[in-house]
Amino acid sequence: MYLHNSHDHLYREPEGPAKAGENVIFRFRADAAEEVVLRTWMGEERGFPMERAGHGFWHVQVEMPKTPGLYWYDFIIYQAGGQILRYGAPEDGLGGEGHLYNHDLHSFQLTIYDPAFTTPAWMHGANIYQIFPDRFCKAETASVDPRTDRPMHESWDEDFFPNDPKVNGSRECWGGNLNGIREKLPYLKDLGTDVLYLNPVFEAFSNHRYDTGDYTKVDALLGTEEELKALFEEARAMGIHVMLDGVFSHTGDDSIYFNAFGHYSSLGAAQSRRSRYYKWYTFEHWPDKYRCWWGVKCMPELRKDEPTYRKFMFDPKNGIVPRWLRAGASAWRLDVADELTMDFLRELRRSAKAEKPDSVVLGEVWEDASNKIAYDELRCYCTGDTLDSVMNYPLREAVLAFVSGEMKADAFVRAVYHQAEVYPVPFLYSLMNMLGSHDRARALNVLCGKECKDMPKAEAAKVRLSHSEYDLAVKRYKAALDLLCALPGCPMIYYGDEAGLTGTPDPYCRRPFPWGKEDKALQSYVRAKLNHRRASPVLQTGLCEIEAVGSHSVRIRRYMQDGVDAFGEAAAVSGEEVFTVSAVLE
């Protein structure tokens, strides 16, 4: 037998990430071997002869490098007669039990992180609620929208305008605003919300506002800066932190910085090479050919290495990052974080922490954030120098697949243990664990097979769920929420999911909140789950064990170990909570 399981502390201690400079014990089962060598790689190849430990086990203790990063290892087995075998990790990159290789060996990954890496306690296991501001709630506001080129719906209950090439779906608005969110703070508190994540609120041309027009101004359609500050203050008084969306990879072409249409009085980069913003962009042929985000011409890409742009973002006195934290925000969610360079992220993190030490910097990273390949560079976002945590898209995919019966229980368990294997505890317990978001079809649609992501938009707009489809989707949504509330990290509710909103992909996943027409039973279920979690220290910071129970059920145990939690902190309460969650098969 040859065996190493990176998900089991019997074979690697500690079984998860290691602190820089920490000692790690590696164990390997090899019943028939003359010698076993642990081969490692982190900038250089090294070999560590292992010692016999009895019962077929070999072990060796290795001091980890002093510098954070990714540490790779596998095993060389020397047998009698001179045969040499190689043992490595599974090919899917999820760790666990490895196997012998004849060629193209895959190594096990060990994340080495900064021993000083911490994340704010208020984020650990918090319940997050995401709001797309234009679609949540409309109330009276002190400001008047100066733009007349954003089509406005007369009624909150109207659906999207008919598919008309003259009407851009990214421009039509319902008029949801900051004061509407303020009015609903009691609802959000009662639901169990700890963190309110807002999609962009700064001045922009579109309704989604990912094409920033002015980072220093609140979009007038949403309200005023004073109203945003009032939202911060009133939320804080209720124990709710507010996370802003930072779109720092690109601006809009209709912005004070680029000013392609002359809507701003200042000189933009598209108007003159003498513009103070000209160096912020990369022109291949000025002024009409320039780098833009994923080829979207209305979103010109910013140069993250430009000193004047960095000063604009990070200057301690006037920089955008510290400015809005000083105004009352508690966190930044970074749009397309992998479009930002690692040194830009490091400076952003330093800027945020200098202004507000207990602020959070969370990134939009769709893949495994411990070893993401972006622009031919291997990036590890969880070593303590860039992000506090990320949006957990891999878990979303696994949860939705499991509760729908498309992923077996043992595969789901591996996916969960993999994250515990590669993400340090401060990172793992701050993950944004969501089911829905503004970038994907509504969770209820996905859960009954009505995602319709490849359907033409004109047809996707017409998709509605039948009663039986909706009932099935709700049962699966409840099971999915059960999983999120039982696992480490932060359960996130996308506005309206708790009320029964449905919709195919963007823009139909962004319909207005159905005030007065909510699914009250689903709403009550979500409220009960979130508030139970909020009241349970074991669910917020307790350790986690998960095992498959048959093909379509998992058992999750959350507990304190010898009076301490996953952070090694003394637990306020002891005990455990155990859950069994099953897929909802048709």
C-alpha cells in the first residue's frame, strides 16, 4: 500500500496551510519500501529522507520557508531491486488521496502564509446581504438626477422594457436608492444581516455602475453623499457593516477621467494628450483605439502601474480607498480582482488597513484563490499580503450541483476539505459563500434547470417557472442554504432570493425586489436560518468536520476543540451542532 492524504491530519500535521517558519510533519504509508524521500519545491528542489515510524508509516518534520507562498511536495519511493516509484497528488487539484505516477506527476500543494495574517473578527462567519441599489427599494431623496438619458420605469412592478435596440438594458432604471435601503434596514436586521454588500454606488452612466464616471461622487440617482453617510451611520447603529464595490480595473468612457463624449467640463484622456488623466490609459491609436476591459469599448482599462493613478487611489489624505472608509464604509469588495496586479493589491490593502485597521478587502476571484493563473502568473491571494478573502464561486458551483443531485456526496466533501486545505483560517472563515449574484441567473432558476444561459436575451426575458419547477427550486434552495449556514465562511443572500425572485442571466437576474408579493414561507425559512447562525458561536468560528452519508447526503459537525475555536481563541460556549443535508432529487 502507498498512501498520503493531504486532507487528513494523520498524514500532514497541520493538515491545512502552514505559517511561514512553522514545522510541518509529513507522513507516508509505504508497506514495501527500502527508502522514501519527500521531494519539495519552492523556488528550489529539495529532498528530505523520511524515517520509518512503524506499521508501514514513514515520517519527516520539515521547517517551512520563512517567506509566504506555495510549497509543493511529492514522494520518491525506492524499492528492493532498484525500482523507483513516484507518488503525487490527484490530477484535479483538490488534494486528498494521491496515487502513483508513471509520468506527468502532480505535486501536493501546501499554502505558506504570513504568521501575522489576521482578518477582522466581525467578518468571521457573518451573514452577508447583497443589494443591487437600483432594484432594492425606492424612497424620497434629496438629490435630482441631472441626466435625462437613463430611461426610468414609471412603476416599480414593471418588467424590463421590450427587447428594443434603441433601449440599452444597462441603462433602464427603476430608481432604487440609498434612502430606500435606509428605510429597509429594520427588515435587513430582522432577516439576520451582519454585512450589507452594495453593488457600485458612485456616479456612472449605466444602471449597474461598473463603468465609473466619478469615484468621488455618489450617483445622483441613488442620492447624496450625506445620504450615503447616513446609511453607514444607521447601519452601524444596528450592528451592520457596509461593504462598497470598488471598480478599480477600469472606468467608463463617459467619465470625468476619459470623457469621450464631453459630458464633463474637465479635460479627459480621450480629449487631449495634455489631460492629467492621459497616462492612466493605454492608447494604441489615440483617441479611438485603446485597451479596455475584455474588449468592452465603454470600459477603458486603467494602468495600475501609473503613479498618479495610484496616488489618486491610495493617498492617505485624499485617496479613494481611505476616503470612503473614513466616510463610514467597513470594507471594499474588489471587482475583477485578478485584473489588478499583485503589487497594486498589496498597496491597496496597506492603504485600507492604515485608514481603518479592522476594514476588510475582499476580491472577486472566480477560481481557486490559492493558485489562480492570471496573465501567465501564478497568484496566491491568501498568504496575507493582498486579500482578506474572496467571493466563493467554487463552493457555489459545488453546493448547487450537490443539492440538485448532480454531484455525489463524496465529491462535495472533497471540494469542502480542499478549501480548508489551501485557505488559512482567517481567509476561510471570511469567504463570501453565495448562491446567487448579479452576474449569474437567479439561484431558483439554476436549481430547477431553467438557467437558460445560452438562450437569446429576447427569449430569456420570457422564461418563467411553473408551479412544480418553483416548488422544486425552493426545496433545493433551502437545502443549499442549510449547507451555507453549516459550513465555515459567510453565507450571502442576493437581494430577493429570500423573497422568491426568479430570472435568467443578466439583466433578468436583476429584477426589482417584489415588496408586498414575497414568498413569505421562504422568507421565514431564510430568516430563521440566518438568525440561528448569528446566535451560534459554534457556527461562526467553530471547527468543521464533514463526511458523506451515502451518495446524496452529507453530515456536518461544527464544534469547539478543548474549549477553543478554529482560530485558537477561547470559546465563549462549548458544545457542538450537527446537521445532515441531503440532495433534493426529482
